[in-house]
Amino acid sequence: MNTIEIQRALRAAGFDPGEIDGVRGRQTIAATKAFQAQHGLAVDGIVGPSTAAQLFGQAVPKDETFAIPTTMPWVEEAFHLLGTREIPGRGSNEAIMGWAEELALTSYNDDDIPWCGLFVAHCIGSQLPEEKLPRSPLGARSWAKLGNTTSPQLGAVMVFWRESRNSGKGHVGFYWAEDGDAYHILGGNQSNAVTVTRVARDRFLDARWPSTALRPSGITRQASKNGKVLSQNEA
């Protein structure tokens, strides 16, 4: 089951998700909530097992191999943004600046300012609009206060220290996979772009789960090191 299939099913049921484009935007979220409200389901905008059963009946599409579960829309949004890159020197990427504008972060005025926290805030804020974000979402370590603590797993918000454990500096992104030495993090401001980067396990501080999302599923994924160098500094 993917977002395009959900959008098509919503439209067939008489709810307008907007363009059938595979992007879980505001209109798709609103259509999902309207469908849930009409059918007496939890109105959270997430197509979990109960909503899927009502929407698709006995023909719930199966997930593709390695597909991102539709219960983790913030991870799907992050994945779609892979390759987004800041503009070096003068000028800024309009997409990155747009994230700050949507979140009313008026102090963010240049993509040379570290934006790993901004990336996480955009992905969660746009897909889980009822989620309470940290008071200072640009600060990576602020994300240790999001939602509830969890174990490292697909979709978890992963918080790391940077430079030293006591520096107050940090990095934040989403768990994508892991190997024996590192977590593979889907995040922003990694080599100045949205990438999947290996971050050493000994830098790990906390894993958090959004309080308005469905319960963690406990999915962990092993990955090859592929000769990649461990990330040391994401600034």
C-alpha cells in the first residue's frame, strides 16, 4: 500500500485528496481525516490497519519490499526530499527556506545556518500537524524532548552529540538502517544535503517517537558499511 493507492481509494470513496501524485500533502491528510470521521475511526490522518481495512475492504494492497509503511508518513516525506541541497555561499535553497516559513521560524534566514533540526521539523510538522514540536526545533538536541522515548528503529527521531558529549551541539535525523558500528541516518544538512549518512553508535543520545503517530512497529534494518566513512561533523 502506498500513497497513490490511498489517494485513489479516497477519491473513489468520495473524498478529494487533491492531485493523485503520491505526495501526502495537506489535502490528502484532510481527506483521510474526513473519511475517518465519517466511519467512526480515530481521526489522525494516518492510514493504519483499521483505516486501511475500511478504505480498501478485503483488498488492502500489500506493501512492496522495503516500502516505507504508510503509518510513517514523516519518513516518506523525508525520503522524497533526498538530494535536496543547500546553495553554497550567497543565496539559499528556496525549498529549505520554505520549510522555515511554513513553521514560522522567522529567525532562520540563510541555509548556511545548520538545518538538520529544520528538516526534521518540516517532515514531522507537515505530516503530523497535531504533533507538538520542540520549543527550539532548530536545536538538534531539543528533539530529545519530542513525544516519547523509543528504541532505535525505522522512523525514530535519532539525536546525537556533535564535537563532544558536553558541547551542547548535536545532530538529528531519522533512523533508516544500521550496521555494527553506526546508525544510517536519513537527515538534512549531511554534507550540505538530505542524504543517508552513517553516524557512529557511540555518538547516540536518544531516540524519540511522535506522540500523535501510531505505536512504534519495531522495524530495524541491517545495512552494509559499503566502505563509507563514519560521519564526524554535520555542520
